[in-house]
Amino acid sequence: MDERFAEVGRGITLCHETFGDPSAPPVLLIMGLGMQMIGWDDRFCAALADRGFQVTRFDNRDAGRSTHLDGAPVPRLRQLVRRRIPDAPYRLADMALDTAGLLSSLGLQDAHVVGASMGGMIAQTLAARHPQRVRSLTSIMSSTGALLTGQPALRSYPVVLGRAPRDREAYVEHALRMWARIGSPGFDRDEDELRAMVGRGYDRAFDPRCTARQLGAIIASGDRRRELRAITAPTLVIHGEADRLVAPSGGRATARAIPGARLLTIPGMGHDLPSGAWPQILRAIEDHARAADAGAPARRAAA
């Protein structure tokens, strides 16, 4: 990996990696809750770059090799369950500012922004609050923060709120059980590849407090539907029809909230990015980005 580091302001440094031709249209990939940038598989990133894009993935704050807020309060389990986080150290808006700072560090005015799960929430917030930074928005398996849509199935709550073991092998087995519960029932899963990815993440950076702080940021940000109505970037919403962590109603609600958004649902896809669905997802991202670039002069003239 050709990992690099960018100071993005407010004491935050983000670890990032770029694939493809630096002169090609930029795509920024934002990963989800508790995940590192390697959640965007190397082969997925390379395949997107091969379609004619400069692709950048990065570790969010508190994940991977980016800044960890070690002195910040960690939400307690009862606060997460009650959805009351009075002392959240940051919110989605802060993570969107991190993302804008990364674009500036990369010398980019804007990019096609693709976010998965919490990454979709960050991407939505970036598009709403910093519209000049987003050429197009693709929100994958995400939601609006509304209480009545996109909520996990009851049997998924232990996955979200359970404590991960500190021992490496126990952690890997814990993660495999998690992905078996929330992953895609309609696609094959290569357990050896998944085991390798989880182990790689553990070796890069293990921080059991990461997920709780990031989940606290999501909860503290509340219902974002009103904010999403301000998004002007061309928007594609992708959601798995078998998602047990962020229910498909979350994707439908996101598409309803964002003016002009288009919804693509994928049968058999859960709360992951199965390689069997990559051709459809990659094609959708490419087509959406190309259409957005083609329509950019008309949108600027209208503005």
C-alpha cells in the first residue's frame, strides 16, 4: 500500500491511498462505521480506477492510521441504546469537514463522492453543507438518521453494540460471525479473503473505542432529512434488498429526502460489498459520475 498522510485541520490527520491516473476525474470513497479504508477492497478500487477515474480511499478519524481521539469520551452502552449522547466528541458534520480538508490537501476542488453506510451519511452531509466539493453523490446502504426508517433488525443489535475481543484470533472470529449475520445472503462469501481482510485491519490499527465514538457521532447528528433536501449534487442511492443492519427503508428514505435522487436496489445484497455485486455497483457509479460530468455545464449555467 502507498499510504500517505494529510493534515486536514483541527488537529486531524487522515491516512489515504490513491489509485489510477492523477489526471482522471476524481472519486473519493468514504468507508463506514468502525471500518478502515481497506473495507474498500484493493481490487474494487483498482477496477474503478481502470474505468477511468482517480480513486482515493481513506481512514476516517478514529479508524485505521488516521488520528484517534484517545482522550475523548466514549459513549456508554446505555447512552447508545437510549440514543442520547450529550458529550459526543464529534458529529457527522465534523467528519464531513475532515473529508473537505482531505480534498484540499489532495489539490482537488471537488470529486465524485461515494460513501458506504456511515460513509454514506458523511457523504450526504458533505454534499449538503459543502456543495461545491461534490460533483456527484453515491450513497450506499445508508440512511437519513430518522428513527422510523433504516433501523437494524432486532437480531442485529448485538452486532452493533457488542464488545469486540482484544485478542487477535478471537477478534477475527468475532468479525467473521458479524459478517455472517449482516452480510449478503444472495452472494457467495470467500471466508479466507474475509479473514485476511479482518486480520489486516487488526494489524494496521486496533481500537475497540472507535466504533462507539463513531456511532455516537451518528446518533448525536440526529434526523438529517431537512438538511438532505438542500443537496443539489446528482445523487444515486444504492441499497441491498437483504440488508439486516440498515434496513432497505433507509435507502428509500434517503432517495425521497434528496431532490432528484435515483434509487438502485440489489437483490440478495446485505450490509457489505460482496464481490459478486461489484460489476453492478461499479457500472452504476461510473454511469452516474459520467452523467454528472456531462450535465455539469448546464447545472452551472442554471445556478
